[in-house]
Amino acid sequence: MKNYKSDTIIIGSGAAGYTAAIYTARANMNPILVNGQQPGGQMTITTDVENYPGFKDVIQGPWLMDQMKSQAESVGAKIISDTITNCNFKSKPFELIGDSKSLYYGKTIIIATGATARWLGNKSEEKFKGYGVSACATCDGFFFKNKIVAVVGGGNTAVEEALYLTLHAKKVLLIHRRDKLRAEKILQERLFKNPKIKVIWNNNIQEIYGEENPKKVKGISIINTKTNKVGSIDLEGVFIAIGHDPATNIFKNKIKLDKEGYIITKSGSTETNVPGVFAAGDVTDKIYRQAVTAAGMGCMAAIDAEKYIAE
């Protein structure tokens, strides 16, 4: 158990957290970054990355996070392997408690704990993650040019993912466990008008199957939720779009969250309703959810924190 004190404590170590660490270190704020349960964040489970600026060739998500971590450390950020389990935003300086029982005191706090995609939870899905199974069409749709893919879900995200995938895929199957969608009517209209999209109602994915060497998806088995009839479909990609869960449990009743649990920030800023506490990346962004936007928000949070201390 140790005590740490700094001008800023950063919680989380994805693109937002590491970028915040780089900028606050360069501002001589001596940042301490607590890296959490999944150091590197969502990018560590992302294989090929083709849309992060500055790299002509395909790069790997874990490699990119290692580079950001090394850069943050090289400019003076202190990175600690711990997970924050509680916080007190009423005390000054702010107080955080780690799983290690260490205490962290910061004049400012930058929350960059991210959000995780909800998954179906079956073994075959886990097996093919990154090899045909994805939770981000914007990230991975490009790899499915002229192929048949499925999207699982019935809300706005699922419909938006299906529509986006029509820019790349030959055919998009939207698989929904009910007989009507929850998505906004305008999105539904676009979906039903698109000739590339077919909706498969009242079905769940039972299993995703494929090849081993190289590992790739070849099809799915589905089960009807009303008749229990089982069927199979040949395809090469499965996109899970049943929602995301922001990592904000420890902040409930401490800062303002929306009904889905995302941190609410002031317009045009990363400041929360608690002055001196800032949020960046997927923990506050339910729309874009990209590494490059998370990095940009990490930069914003660092500058906001620097200004707060200077005032």
C-alpha cells in the first residue's frame, strides 16, 4: 500500500488515457496513470488497424498501445498497474482508492476508463473474435468487401452498423431475436429500403463456425426464438451490435451519468459536473467510439485539466 500525489491522476490506459498522459506530462503536471484491468483498453483486442492516421501499412492494436505507453513514459508520465475501486470527489485534493489499497491524490482527475462491447457470450464467438467476429463495423467493415456478413441486434447501433456495412459487403443479414426493431423509425426506413439488407426475425445465433488455419469465419447456425427451428447460413463476418457498457460503476452517484451510464460532459469540453474532474474517450462518447477520437479527447482533457490548475 502506497500513497501517490500528483497534479493529475488519469484512470484508464487506452488511447484517451495515454494521450492525456503525454499532454499532461509535457505540461509538467507529473501525471500518474493507473492502467486498470485491461491495460491498453479495447485496442488490445483489435488485430489489424488500418484507419489510425500516420501508418501506411496495417498495424496491430496492441502494438499501437505499446507505442503510446512508451511515449507517455518517455515524456515523464508514471504508469502504475492497479485498478481504481473507489473515489471521493468531495475531498480536495480528490482521493482515489486502488485495488492494491494504495491511495491516489490528485488536484485533477481524468477518467478514461472506456466502454466495452456487449457480447453474446458463447465460446465460438470468443474463438473467432478478430478473425471474422467484430463489434465495430467502422473499424472492420473494410475487410469484408463483396462478402456476406451478419449483424446481430435490433437497436440504433445494429441498424447503423448494417447500413454502414452495405458500403463494403455484398449482402448484410440483420439477425434480431424479436419481430420488431427498437431502432428509430427513420433508421428503420433506410434499412428496409436498402436492397443489400435482409432482416431475419425471431432468431438468435447459436454458434459461429469456421476454419482453423488460417482462422476465419465460414458460417453461423441460428435458432428460431418461437419455433426452436435450427438453420445455418454461410457467411464470412459477424458483427455484434447489442450495445456497449461504459466502465462507470464506481462513479455512480459521484458524477453525472446519463441513463446508459456514460459520463456527461459540458458542451465543447471534457469537464464533468464536478469541477476538476474530466472525462475522455469511450466512457463519455457513445457515437464515434474510435481510437483517433478517443486520443483527441484525451488531449482535450489534458488541456482542460492544465487550465483548471492554472486558474
